[in-house]
Amino acid sequence: MRRHIILLFCLQSLIVLGADPVEDSFSPEHPVLSIAAAVSDPAGRSSSASASDPSGMLSPDSLADSDSEKPGNIIDIRHLQVVDIGELKIIISLRSKFMSLTREDRIFLILLISILLLFFIVLLLVSAAFLLRLKNNRARRRFTRLEKEWEPRIFGILNQENSDPNELYRRIRSGDRIFFIRFIVRILRNLKGEERQMMRDLSQPFVDLLQSRLRSGKQSDQVQVLHLIQEVGIWGFELGVQKLLLHRNRSLGILAMRVICQPDNVLMYPFLISHLHRFRNWDNKLLSSILAEGGADVAPVFRSIIGDSNSDPWLFILSADTLRRLGDYASSSVLRERMSLLKNREQITAALRLMEKVGGPEEVPLLLPLLESGDPVIRSNVIRTVGAVAPDSFIDILMEALSDRSIWVSTAAAVALAKGGLSEALQVQIDTGHPRALLLQQVIAEYAS
Amino acid sequence: MINIPHLLLEIFNATVLIYFFLLNGVYLITGIFAYFALKHYSRNLKTVEIDQISHETEVPPITLIAPAYNESATVVDSVKSLLSLNYPEYDIMVVNDGSRDNTLEVMIKAFRMVPSPRTPTAFITSSPVREIYCSELYPNLWLIDKVNGGKADALNAGLNHCRTPLFCAMDSDSLLERDALSRVVYPFLEDKRTIAAGGIIRIVNGCEVKNGMVKDVRLPKNLLARFQVMEYLRAFLSGRMGWDAMGLTFIISGAFGIFKRSLVVEAGGYRTDTVGEDMELVVRLHKHCRRHKIPYRIKFIPDPVAWTECPESRTVLGRQRDRWQRGLMEVLTRHKDMLFNPRYGKIGMIIYPYFFILEMAGPFIELPGYITFIIAWLSGNFSLLYMSAFFAMAFVFGVALSVFSVALEELSFRRYARTRDLLELFWIAVIENFGYRQLTTWWRIKGAISFFRNVRTWGDMERKGFGKK
């Protein structure tokens, strides 16, 4: 039925367009124009005739007014089928008519139909954009109103002026609960201590909702729920969060990882680490900074990874970086044993950066062979580590590195000397015309103070 | 006997028709991809905690390189906007490319710049650097004063003095939104293979700007600027977003794009012998990575916004479009070995041919198309009705694409908050087809002629300054 109406509409539209007085462009036999001429009678007689004539034929009289000068344009009504469709009661089969058209006319017809179709698409898009605008405006107004309504009540509870949260709960309609959760998250982030706990308690009645949304909610709802769980704590929601960690949308997975990587969640780290490979393409620094959010309690997990000679190199790098962020001094002894066995450039760099943070002068002899490396990244990291753990004891090495063929190694050496309070040594080099005098000046200007 | 002129006319008409359907077909496909990509992006956006990126996590430091040539009217506002960005660690490096106005003096005075040593980290050829300054007020603000050598040369000078793993190439007359860096760096965080990412450029004309920040987004009053608002929406939201969804980002706008420094240095920096240096770099990066089998990806992100002032006079706009067309042709002819070359994968087989055949050759088909249609009609070889139907179709399709871009904007970012602006955008989608489009075609033809005449100049741009009516 709908298809028939569309066909009919197309035909009527063709009639309107085809009625444009440009007959010269068409042969007198032009069928589209014929239909147009026949049906576009201002009085509408031909149309009504076609609808009402039980024989299905238009009377010659009905066409005479519309196109009296072109008798050849008389429509052959046998090509039209009249079928009941509601009140219009007309269905026109265009197929046979279309096939009887010349090639040019078919193209023309397709062009016209395409124009109409595009025109409808334009109308549709304009309407959609407007409806979207209206919807968004309404939602914004509603949320503003709700926030105004909830805010004084929440602060009333926090100030213990009105300690009955039920009154607040009664005002939250089921459709607004996710929005309420978002609202609570926003407030929670700015609270500490007892007030924070009170806000957490306020979210308790929504635990069931959170559970169900975690399991099977819309992705946008799951995001809101994860944000709240990040604030109120994972316990009770572990399974749901674990499931989202494995979600095909990695961004959502990362959010779940943030929820897991909180102090007191060390028990969940083995599960997390066993699925960490899902984020292998992600930036290591980002991942390690999230992992380090778990605090000092999680350090043994990563220490065991860097101590394991069979561990995945990527996991080693991530663990070393996490331990560096945690400032885990216990890992230096573990690393000392593995240092000489490392072959991969990224692994060596990660180990050196960890050493820079947690190592001591006793580690330096272990690192010096790496200065022979052809890789400037490794050499500059060695120099940085040496500068960080014992600049005074290894001035000669640092001074020598000022003339390294790589600018990055020289910079690391100059920075190490400046940070170690040895700017005077740098100044002497500048005064004696060191080839990298400009770099040394720059480092003194930036770091000496 | 064969009627040669008639035959030629027929062939040309067929070419125009094929071009028309191909071009619009591509627009349609990119539009569809853009719709799904934007939906996906908007959904993902909720999972990204921009505050966490900009404050808590360790993100790669970035150097913003902003070449400035005769930018005294806007440079201070631009730098102020850059200084207030929400990003943990970044340097700003304004490169005064031998300005003839008082850009240097304005900068020195406004930010108390003093000469300061800075060692180059790379040695890409560029015009001599006269002096390097650092601000006494903002230790992360640097100014390189150099002999004029063009935008690419200025970017190379900045790149030579950049010491962060990422750098952001931008125009000094652009305003970045506070979160722009945190957002545009996200592709680098979510995928280590990312070597470049570009953001969307929007038109600042007509908007209220305070302290280098866009406070109120409005449509410009100038009609030419309004047309450009529509053009930018179409090009970025529908075009680049769609191509990006197919993994075919081919252009990162010179006004705002982030690159991996080491790789750009390895590839030789910016080419100074083209006015399309931004596109040329991206094409060369594609080529470099594919030749050396480096896993990589180049991304377009639709919401880190750089606001830019667009030309409001026909002369200046004409110059800009002339330059764009020249730049496009220079880049595409230089790397023509990529055309239909399977070695470059879908870059060589899809996006390069698209730009080469449909974008570069566009004006050579469009303008003669208009003329030939008229000749054909006058000589009685073509039906007026057919011609009208064809133009009506082109018109409605053009409107549909523009309206689609506005709808995408409404679906995703809704920058134009006034309903009246929305209405006006729809109206612009209709009227831009009468005059403006033909004008841009004409400018592109002129650009093509300039290319063949080997013109190398940029042409002067006039700046009113942000927020000035």
C-alpha cells in the first residue's frame, strides 16, 4: 500500500513538474507530457474523471480543455490501472508505461524521480535537525530544572538540615535515575571525608539499577555507572566491571580499568593483568599511570613480572614504568639481576628509567657498558640515570657525554650536571669554546636556578 | 558523415555526467561513513575523561609551532589563547617569518620576550634564524625571529628547535579551544601507531572572543563568511570525517594538526617549494611509512576545535582559493607515482585517485560544463528541459549534502546554539548554489592557471582581529 502511494505521489509530482510549458523540447508523443497535459487541468476534471470513470477511460471531452491543440497527447488510459486505495482509490502501474518510453525519456523520468527523492531527503534532514534541536533543548531545560530541584535537598542532607533522603528519592522519577547518578558523581568528585561518605550512602538505593545497567544497559548508561562505581568503590560490582573490561569498545574497557585500578583493589589485579593485552596498542605511559593508581599495595604484582625472565617484554615495560611511578625501591634489587639479560631496546629503556627513580650509585657500574650502545636513546637514558643516582661520583662520564655525537645524549648530560649543582663545570666548558656551548648555555638558563 | 563538433559535444556531456555522478556518489558515501563515525565518536566521547588526560595522566609533551607573517592584529590574542590551554606540558613557539609589520615588536612587548639560547635538535634547511626569545612571563613561550622564507620554512625552523615527541603545526591567527590539545592527543594515547592527528577548523568571524577564547558562537554577518561556515562544516564533518572512518585521512589542515616529531624529521620536514605544504607533508608521511613498512595511522578528530578568521572580501577569498588549488595541484603532480599504485594500498587506489581525478580536475570539468551546456542549448543540440532537470538535480543534491552536514553538526556538537543560526544555515545551504559555488569554481580555475604559470606566491591575507565586527 505504502509503495503504491509513493508511486502515485511520484506520478503526481511528475505531473506538476512536467506541466511546465516547455513543450518545444518534447515530441508531441511525449508520454510524460501527455500525462501531465491530461491530468493537470486546472479544474481537475481529468483527474477526477480517471478516478471516477468506471471504464477506466478518459472521455475525449475531458482532455479537450487541457490540450486542445495537441490531439496526439491524449492519454492512453489502458495503461493505467485503477484500484481502491482508501479514499484515493487509485493505483497506477507504471512499469509498462515506463518500458514504452524512449531511452531519453526514461533518463528524464529517472532524473525527475531522483530530484523528488532528494527533495524529500532534504526535507527529512531539515525536520530531523529541528526535532533534534527541540529534543536537546527540552532535555537541557528538564535537567536544569531537576538539578535546581535536587541541589537544595542534597545540600540539606549534607548539612544535616533535612536528614530524610526518602523525600529526595520520591522526587526522582524512574526515567531520571541515570541522570541523578550523573549528578551525584559530579558532586562526589568535589567532596571529601564524611560528606563524601554521605553522598555514597545516598547512592545506595540505586545499587540494583547500577547492577542491571552494568550488565545490559546502553553504553552511555554504562559509562555513567562506571563513573559512579569509581567514586563509591568496586566491591559488589566486580563481575559487571570485569565484563566491561572485556567490552569490544576499548575506550569503555579503559574506563573499567580505571575503576579497577584504585587502592584496595589489589585482588583484582591478576585478572586485570591477564587481560591487559587487549590494550597492547594503547600508549604505555597512559596504561602504567592508570595501573599505578592502585598504590603501593600493587607493587609486588609488578615486581614479580619484572623478575620473571619469561615475562612478555611488553608487560615488562609496563610493569617497570608502573613501578617507577610508584617509586618502588624494592624493585631495584630485582632489576639488578635482570639488567644484563635485557636485549630489547624498549625493555632496556624502561629498566633504565626505573633505575633512575629507585636505583643507587651501586647500580652505575652495571649500566656503564650500555654507553657503548649505538642507540642514542639507550645512551641518553644511561646518562640520565647516572646523573640522577650519583652525579658527583661520575662527573667524568657526564662531561665526556657532553661531546656525544647525539644531541639528546649531550642534553641529558648537561641537564644532569646542571641539576646536580655542577653548572660551574658547564660554564667552564662554555668559556673554553665547547662545540655545544649554545646547548650548555640553554641548559644553564633553564635548569641552573 | 560524422558530425565532429556534435560528437565532441556528446563526449563532453557524457564526461560531465560521469564526473557529476562519481563526485556526488563519493560525497554520498563519505557522508554515510561520516554519520556512523560521528555517532560512534559521540558515544565514545563519554568514556574519555578529558580532565584526567589533561591533569592526572602522563601525556606526551607538545610544542605548538605557530608561524606568523604580518599577524600583528591577531598574534597577541592567539598566543593568549594558547597560553590558557588545558594541557599539562607544552611549549609555544611563535615563528616570526620576517614580518614586514610590527609582529615582532608586538610580541616582545606583550609577553616581555628576551633573547635566550636554544639549541636546534634537527637540521632541516630553513632561512637563517636571527634571534630566539623566551618570555619572562611565561617560560614555555618562545619566539623565533627569522628571515622570511614562507610558512613551510617557518615550520621547519620551529621543528628544528622542537624537543618534544609531538609537535602541533598551526596558524598564528587561529584560536585553539582550551581542551583542544587534550582531545587531539587522544588518538596517540589509544593507538601507538598514530603518527598524526588533525582537528576541525571552524570560522571565528561573528563569534564573541574574549581573552583569546571564543565565548559565544554565532554566524558571521558577512555573507561570504557565512558561505565559508557552510563549506567548512561540509568539508570537515561530512568529508574528512567520512574519509577518516575509511582510514583514508589525506589532509590535516595547516591550521591545526599534531605530528610525531621524529617521523617528520626523518621524512625531511616541510617542503618549501609548495603552497600546499600541509597536505604535502601528510601525503609524504603516507608514502614514507608505506615504503619503510612502518605501521602507522593518521586520524581526524571532529571536536578539538581551532577557530580561524576567514576572508570576508572576494579579492582575499579568491587569493586563498587560488592558493588552495595551486597547492592541491602541486602536491598531486609531485606524488603522481602514487596514482593507482597498489604499493600504497588504499591510499594509492582510492583517495589519491579521488583527489587527482575528481578534486584536481574538478574546475576543468565544472566550468566548461556550464559553458558547453549553454552552447549546446543555443545550438539546439540539447533540451532546455533536460538541462533544467540536470541543474535542478545538481542543486538539490548540493543542498542535500549541505543540509546533511548541518544535521551532523546538530547530531554531534551543536556549536550554533541559536535556533535562528540553524535556520540561517539551512538557508545558506540553498543560496550558496547561486553564485558562490560558481565563483569558487572560477577561483579554482584561476588557481590552476597560476599553477601552470608556475606562480609561487601566497598572496596577502587581511586580518581584522578576533571579535572585531
